[in-house]
Amino acid sequence: MNGHKKSILVAGALMMASAPVWAQSNTAASVAASDMKGFAAPALQAPVAFGARWGSVGIGGYGQTCDCNKDDADGSLGVAFGLGDPDKYAALEVAVASSSLFGDHGSGDSFGEAGSVGLKLHTNVPGYASFAVGVTGIGKWGSKGFKDANPASVYAVASKMVPVGPFAAVLNIGIGNELYNEPGEDGANVLGSAAFYFTQQISLLAEYTGRFTNAAVSVAPFRTFPLTITLGATNLGERYGGDVEFAGSIGLGFAFN
């Protein structure tokens, strides 16, 4: 598998590890009825500012088709938890993802033998908004090929929930380097996403990661159970000689406070 696809698999798992936690812990989600625990995701791969707080834990899996191994697919599993309170001051989200879900993809790493850590410091502000700075791809383990293909990537992002008539949308805009920038280029690139919520359990989203344009639909099938399923297409512009790929993720989040 080439470097940018492997990086996306890890980033996708980090996102899905925290997406259900985002829904349960941020200020925007508090407008839901008290028994509402199912929330659709606001993004597939692009980072969002909302994140986990103390007592919130999420687990997630991410898979994507690719020209990378005999199965023509690869994926990752991740777990995330929060420290601190983003409503009072700030919170730190810690996420760990293991790559090569479907076995050796050519770098010599099988599942569990390669992965990385991501950190996100975030704070909520009035008006159903949040700001965050984060880094992915630190604390890497695995082969040299995996580590070289997954440089640490820093980003800053702002997110806001806005009403759209009887519906709602979550908008994200930010900048990031490395994974979120053109391959081989220095500096930072713009990234962002927009998710339209028909209900809090169904969202339709589009995003630009700084490299790829993606689209997806996210569903939380159960009103009182924190399960989120997101299905979409990546690299819609067929950049870097790649094809449009199918991506899917599933996340489960819990709040213990």
C-alpha cells in the first residue's frame, strides 16, 4: 500500500474511535433529548474540533478498498478517551490506532504490529462551537516502511453547529500539514467538512482532507445506543493516479460520568 492510503487508514480509525464520543460530550449535542444517545458522525477522515472529555471512551474500526494486498482492502482499529472538561477549560483526547486490519499489506506488518497515537486539545465555546489543535502519527510502532509513510501531522480546526430551518449542520474548517497537505510539500493546507443532519441519527457529509475530496452518509441506527455507522467514497477526484475507493467505519462510544 502506498503511503497516503496507509496514513488515511490510521487517521480514519482515530476519527471513528472518537466520533461517537464527540456526539455525547460536546455542547452542541446537549440540545438533544436526554435519552438520545445515537448520533451520526460529522466527518469521515477530516478532523473536527469536538472531542472526548473525562469519562468518555470510544472504540472504532475503519476499512477501505485499495490496491494494496490480496484482499484489495485494508483497515484499522482504534480506541480513544478524554481527559478534562472542554466546557470549563479544555480537554485532551487521546487516541490509539492499530493498522493492517486485514493482514500484511506489503510493508511486513500484520495486524497489531503497526500503529500510532493521536492527541487533540479542544475547548467548547458559546454558540455550539469548538476549537482544537491536534497531532496524529506520533508514538508510532511497526516497520520502518510504515513509520516513513506516516509522518506526524499537526492540525488546527474550528467546528460549529448551525441551525438549517428544522434541521442542523456541523461545519468544520482548519489547516494541517503532512497528511493534510499535498505529498512532499512543506507548510500547511486548508481542510474542512460539512455535515447536514436530517435528524441527529442521520447525516450526509462532504469533506476535503487537504488531499482528497470524500462524501459519505452516517447513521446511528439506535436512538438509545451509541453506535455509529458511516459509509462513503474517498478520492472522488481520483488524485495521484488513484481510483475512487469505498470506505466504511463503525464506532461505539460511552460516557461514564
